[in-house]
Amino acid sequence: MKFHSRCLVAALSAALLLSGCGEEKTSEGQKESVTFASQDAFPSTYSVTQSRPVVIRGATLLTGTDEKMDSADLLLTDGVITGIGEGLEAPGDALEIDGSGKWVTPGIIDVHSHLGDYPAPAIESSQDGNEMTSPNTAEVWAEHSVWTQDPQFALALAGGVTTLQILPGSANLFGGRGVTLKNVPARRVQDMKFPGAPYGLKMACGENPKRVYGSKGTAPSTRMGNVAGYRKAWIAAANYKKKWDDYGKNGGDKPERNLELETLAGVLDGEILVHNHCYRGEEMAIMMDIAREFDFQVSTFHHAVEAYKVADLLAENNVCAAVWADWWGFKHEAYDMTQANLAILDQAEACAMIHSDSAVGIQHLNEEVAKAMTAGRRAGFDIPPEHAVGWMTLNPAKALGVAEKTGSLEKGKMADVVVWSGNPFSVYSKAEKVFIDGELMYDRDDPTRQPRTDFELGILDAEGERL
């Protein structure tokens, strides 16, 4: 990609290029640890160096932690947030940004995207997000389909999106591993992989798996067939994990690797997070029962149109819900919705957030939050902007397992920051500047700070006009 920033890709040592099942030895030579996800053959090589410190002065800050700060400063140094308050001192070489009349939020995080796997232009030969060959394709990884030249990444960046999870599609009971990316220009997907972010496992319940495979005359063809398929797979994964655990403790013959079961065992080991496409309330309850049976945790139900019906169960089980503001009714299981869905979940103290599942929707998730906030207020809930901003920042960071690193404006966190022209929940406001790890990745007023993919070169001139 062609972009004028100091994005440095660091090569990791060969020692990190380990298999999905690694092992360590004690001084006595006994094997003691086995991992199914942490040490993998495709490590992150992401690195961004901040070219100079940045101070944003006199802006309205929505921190993502239920706090609104008026006329405050924000200092970004060495890729992290190092100061927040009034009258901050900044290094002499700092980039000074006048935040008067501006609003500042953490970078937007989308937990459900298919960018790169379903890139633009949307032609059949590049649609690589759904491996519809078996109800269980836990062995496939979404990152291996990501086309980094997808021009939709830059469009999402212009909407303030700094981090996003790319997921496989929802045709299968187990669709495969998802990957969390930083939204930066890159030659290869490893250069975008969020360092240290856990993998996700895409699962799907409801209509999609039973329709796809029922139409082929194979199982599953019913919802009860779906559940039987999950349970069979988890039984196999538990047995596979036990073999590796026994090998790790006692040695002996090394078990044969199985990529499908390796991913599922990673969930049972707590290394991989479950992201579950699920619309209906009673099906979410069933999936939580399955998780309890096999002793794993569901991170997030996606789409979750009927989540409001089981909001208390989600809160009790520490399960998040990623929803739309008003996208519904396009099939039967998506029909029984309320626009106050997100607000009801939030009031029940469940972890709730907005998501896109759309290359267009990802460009204006701030407006989607605004719609959900307005619907909640209409339903009688008091929802200020400083609380609602967490629906697109800190809560999705929690769902992705990266909340200790990003998702809020706090000292020590990644300097993923958006400067808005005004209140981000106004349709008149735009993302003016977007920082990722403190580096200015997008500037609405500077064409040299507006990434364009190599794919677009020769199609658009420097001003964005078609040649």
C-alpha cells in the first residue's frame, strides 16, 4: 500500500514460528505445557512507530470509561496515552492539535467484520469468507483469506475504526478461526494482526447451518441436528485435549495433530474466544447450556436480535451481545426485535455493543450507536454520550480480549484515538483525524494521510478522481 507514515514491520525470530501445539520441558526433561493457540505458525509482525509526540488541546473527551471531560488535553507519546487532563506539558517537537469545538473518543472497534475476506469489488472469485464444505470447518482461519488490498479497510478507517475482528461466515456450525486486526496499511495480514489478541472461533446457530446442509440432503437439517453436531464436536475435542494433556504430563507417544480439533481444544483451554452468530433468545440459552456442559465460555453472541429476552442470563453468564441498531426482519429468526435491544441489555448490566457485519455499516458505527442511544432514551433509559461511547470502544475490546490494551482513553493504553469535528453522535460530525498507536493514519484535511491501496493505483488519481 502507498501511505506516508512510519509503519515499520518487525520480523520476529524463528523461535516464534511454532506449531499450534507447543511444548516445554522442565530441567528433568518432563514435558509440562501444551498450547493449542498461543504459539502458532503465523505470528503477528505488526509494528507502528509514532513519528512524533501528539498533544490534542482543549477538546471534549469521551474516555470510554463513563467520563466526559470538557476542555481537556490528551498526550500521546511513544505509541501510548501518557497524559489526560488540563494544561498538559508536551515535548517541544510534539504535533499540537487545536481541539477547540472538537470531540475525542477512543478508536472504534468492530467485533464482526468480513473485510478482506469479502473484499471490493464483490466478484465471485474473491469471495473467500465461507468454507461451505462441512458443518464443522474449525480448521480454517479467516486470516488466510484476508486480501490486504481491500479498499474497504481505508473507508472504515475514515469512519474512525482502528481495530476490527475478521470472522468466517455463518454457513457452518463451526466456521473457523477469526483474527483481530489493527486497521493499518500492510502488505500481508500478519503485519495487521493485533499483537497478543486471542483468536476467536466463529460458531453459528439457527437457520443458516440447517438451511445450507439441509438443502444438500445432509445433517444438520434441523435445530436439534445443529445441537447434536455441536455436542459431538465438543466430545471429540475434549478427548483430543485429554490426549495432549496426558502427553504433556507423562510423555510417551506424541498424538497426531488435528487442525479442526486443535481449534476446539483451544476453546476448552481458554485460549480461543467463542463468537457465536445467534438470533433467537432460546437458542442463546441453549448455547450457554452447551458451554456449561463442556466447560467453556462464550465470549459474544453476534446479531443477537432477541438478546433483550435473555438479558439477565447474559449478565449472569458474563456473555456479551453484539447487535445492530435497527437491522432486522430480513428473515424469520431476525423478526422479533426492538430498537431498544442494546439499551435493554445495557440496563441489565450485560456487556453490549454495536457491530457492523457490513462493509458500509462499518463506516458509520458512531451513527449506529447514536440510533441505539436514541431508541434507549425513547424507551425511558437515561443514556449519556459518555456511557454510550463504550458500546463502540471498550465493550468490543472486552469481547475481543484486548481491553487491557485499547478501547478507552487511559494512561498506558494504545494511543488509538479519533478526533471528531463535533459530537460523534451527531449526523453532522465526521472523523477528522484517526491515530493508531499514536501515529496519524488518517487526516480528512490532508490527502497524503488518506491511505489508498495499491489496487486503486491507476484507477484513481491523487485527488481521488477516476482516471
